[in-house]
Amino acid sequence: MNFRTILVHLDPTDRCPVRVRLAAGLARAHGSHLVGLVPTGLYDGAIPIGAIPTGASDFIAESSEHLRRRANAIAEEFREQAAGPGPLSSEIRRVDGSTVDAVVNHGRASDLIVLGQGDRSNPADAPLRELAQQAMLQTGRPILMVPFAGHFDKVGEHAVIAWDGSRESAVAMRQALPLLRRAARVTLLSFHRLGEAPDGGKLLVPEMTHWLLRHGVQVKADQEAVDIDIDDALLSRSTDLGADLLVMGGYGHSRFRELMLGGVTRGILEKMTLPALLAH
């Protein structure tokens, strides 16, 4: 498998160029077609404060025109970035539907979805946090989350795989193979609670490392005992190892029709310090 189509979510935030550069770099490296998806916001009901003059005679028409101009500006910036060094097949898709619906529907026609992390301290970023949750649980495609702080022009030189023997972890590992094959270093990382023995019958670490080797992935296994939350342990150990990519299963469950994230997944999405590929 390979990433034949990569989709990147475009928006008016300052962090958009960072994830576009990352997505464009991946598309060039993998020979992928890059789709820049621009939800116009027409049906999201969110007009920036001060965008439309007070007392506008036709607020709806002027709001629509503002959103159209904003989408065109975002698209033009994407074109400029996509025209960087090296050939790149790309296109822009403007969608008037809600942002979540646009990303979910178009994401299913891609192999990898690149999204930006929302800043917990910024209430305006709340839709980004919901977008990541819905995209991960509904598209059936891996998502690559880009942190709201830092620059990540390259990703996957040293990948850490969070392995706990679960279906979600196995799916993420399989979906990440195009990146893992290109990595200079890969660490298969497993945790168990301090004072408890690791569940070798579930983790099957030797079997998983040999499976990766047969897919052309050179990997080193690391099992550690921890007495802190798993999300904190993952981020701390990834930093210690100098990793630039975290691969992990995304966990969720349905409750009264509301999609909810598992604790580790939610913690990573809130506190991530490096790009993370998540699959459900």
C-alpha cells in the first residue's frame, strides 16, 4: 500500500501553512496526489467578529461574499505552497457544507488525512478538536495530526509505534507502513504498570517485530513499566528518543449517539508535541 492521495484540511488559521508544508513534503516523497480541502464555512454559522460592517443592509449576502473571498485567499496560498521545489500533483476542493461533513466525506476518498491540532487555550479552536475526533472515528482512514506549536517540515525519520496489542494499534501500524518503511529508526513501544508483568500473550512482541521486518521495517522493541498516565508516558518517551512521529490506535466508543474518545487518545490530541498518526 501507499499514500496515493493525501488530503489536507485548509483553514484561515496561522497554523495552516505549517500543515500544508508537511502535507506537500509527504506528497512529494510518496508520489501522492495532494488535495487541499477548503470548507468555506457557509453552513458552519461562524462569521469572524468584525468581518461584516455593523448595519449591513444584507447581512446574509455580505457574509456569503466574505466567506467566498476568504476561501479564495486560502486556496491561493495553498497554490503558492504547492508550487514549491519538485513536481507535485495537486488540486483544490472548495466545499460549502459543514467542515466536519466535508472532511469526513472527502477524507474517505483519500489514503491519509492531515489535520491541525486545536489549541486548548483558544476557545476558537474547539471546532478543530471536534474535527479530529469525528474524522478519526468516521472516515476509516488514518489521520496525521500536526501540533499547534512547532515546525514539522519532515516527519517519520524516527517513528515510535505505541503498541498495546489492540485492534486499533494493529490497524494504525498497518496504515502507517508507507511512513515506517522510509524511517531511519522505528521503536515499537509498549508499557505496563509498575509492579505488573507485561502481557506477552497479548503483545506478541517478537511476532510483531518479525511482521514489521517482513514489510521492510527495521524495528527495535522497548517495553517499560510506568506509574504515570499512558499518554504522558508516550509523549515523554517519544521526546527522550528524539522521535518525530507517533503511530497509535485511536480509541472511541458510541454513547447516546455521541462519539467519545478514549482517555489516552484524548490526552494525546490535547497534549501532543510531535505529529501523530492515528487510526481507528
